Amino acid sequence: MEEQISLSKYTQALITSLKQIIPKTPPDDLSKIYVSQTVSFFAFAYEKIRNAVEYREDHQLRRAAIERILKRRLMINPDGKAASVTPSIGAKPIIDIKDS
């Protein structure tokens, strides 16, 4: 004889909300960025060479990538104010990296 398992109201709410998730629509052609094959190749080669020269553990690779991205963004926009990065999102990683 099979036994029925009773689910809590929280589990039932989770299942209901998971069933209501709408799949994301793929981006249209206007929002895609196209890069020439030459630029793509040089970017790929640069990253491979940089990784070979600067071997680090996985967590250090992530940290170094975040540092590079932030340095690049701050070089382009020194005040750190950009439409794509809000102060609540952008300010915390800068503080975390400086403290590390």
C-alpha cells in the first residue's frame, strides 16, 4: 500500500510558483552584438596567453577577472557612475575587492 506524503504550505507554494515560471524569450537581432572574427580571435588568444602566464586557482581567477572588469570600467568612467551599474550593485564589489 502506498503512503501519501503531505506537503507543507511552503512547499506547495514553491511548487505552484515554479509551475508559473514563464520561459525567457530569446533576444531579437537588434540586441545582439556582432564582433569581427579578427577581434574575436585576438580576444580569445589574449585570454589564453594571459591565463597561461598568470596561472591561479579558480577562486583567484574569478577575483582577478572581477578586478580587471572593474579597472576597465573605472578607466572608461572614472566617477563610477554609469547607467548600467547602479550604486547599490556597483559599490559593494569595489569595497569587497579593496578589503580582500
